[in-house]
Amino acid sequence: MVKSFMPKTLAEALKICDEHDVCPIAGGTDLMVRNHQSAGILPTFTKDMLFIKNIDELTVLEKKDMHLIIGANITLNRLLNWENTPQILHLALQEMAAPAIRNMGTIAGNICNASPAGDTLPPLYALDAIVCLKSIAGERELPIREFILGPGKTALKENELLTAIKIPIGDNNINFYKKAAMRKAAAISKVSIAMTAKKEKDKIVNIAIAIGAVGPTVVRLAEAEDMFIKNNENTGKVLPDIYDVYDRQIKPIDDIRSTAKYRKQVAMNLLHYVYEKCIK
């Protein structure tokens, strides 16, 4: 029989994680879908459930030491309406799900779900986000690219909780986000791309591009970004080589939402648009 735990403090929650095999749940918008049964039948969970929504320590939302700190209980809607949310993440949140889902779902849940099509993941990869993990034995931090290992797989240990997300405060002044899906809202991505860059005196001095739903994890290629920055004065000559780097690494799949061929073509089209239009 599945048990339910409802701790009121982080210390209590970590103790439960250490003593029981539990599934943490905040908003539950991903977990309820993942464990969905036929209509009229309650979702099936195989682990005891750890409800973390009442833990005040996980509701932090602040600027601190050159980082934005987003607690694990912060909903997507609250983040959408926070004045300090990075523009590239704000653009993604605007197109994510429906208001009712955004009022319940959390960005931490979107990360831990580890779907290659997760809407917040490309912006978080582009922003060099860091996840904060805690257990009764201590705490550690991982770049999001090291935390997400594959579809539905993360580096979270069984006795750990993701407690917060840290985003370095930057000064990029060009941002672009695009999501290709069946509808304009409340739809899962076929392909998505997030780009953030800094332009100084007509020169791009920093750029980050991340593409979702075209591989087991979000694709961000430092090699391609470095090639562009180092050849700022002659981008026309180096762009074919940059596109070739992406072409080799973008490896989508066929599924019920789209085909690998479509995803590859759309991803390459978006990359051409970003490099040749957005950052000119």
C-alpha cells in the first residue's frame, strides 16, 4: 500500500527520503500524466509519495550573490510574473501549457521530469542553470547539463531532493525563443530553440543556443558557439561549418508527435534564422 508523507520542514523531508523509498511531488502536473490510467481510474504510483508543497524553505525566490535563486516549490506562473525572470525563460513560460497547469506546475518538476521536449529546459541550458541537491548527508550542485542524463533520467540520488535552481545573473541583450507544436498553447514541443546573446558595438561577444526535442537531452554545442564568437568579423565564411557541427549532433526520433526528418529540418531552419537574422 502506498503511503503519503506531508512534511512541513526540509529537514523532516530529507529524513523521510533517507528512511523510505519515496517519490517527491510538488505540483504533480507531470507525475499525474506519467502515471495516468484509464478514464475514471486513479493514477497508479508504485512508491510512497512525499508531498513537498507545504515546505516553506522551498518557496524562496530571490536575487543573491549574482544568482537568481528559484525554490523547488515556485510555480511556473509565479516565475512568469516575477520581475527578475530572465527574458529568454519568460518567453518560454508564456508559451508553456495552460494557466491552470502553470498555477500548479513547478520549474523543478519540469527539470526532474527530464523530457527532451520540456519547455523550460532549452532556456535553462542556455542560461547555464545549476540545480541544488540536498540529502541528510549534505548538499551538492550540478550544472543542468550534467543533471539530466536522458529521457526521464537524472543524476538525483534516491535520498536527495532538488531544492532550488540557481541562474547566473547576466546582461545579454538579445533573446529568442521558438516552439514548434501542434497548437499555439497547451501543446508538447516538436522542436524548440532558445537563444540568448550579448551584443556590444555591433559585435556579438557572447552567445548560447539550446535546442529541445532533437536528442535524448537538450542540445547545446559550445564548439559551434565558440566558432561564431571567434569569427565575428567573418561569420559568412564560418556559418557553413557551424551548421555542419549542428547537423552531426542533432539526432531526433520518430514518435507520435512528429518525424525525425521534420524535427531535423525545423531545427536547422531555426538555427539559420537565429544566426543569420536574430543576431545581425
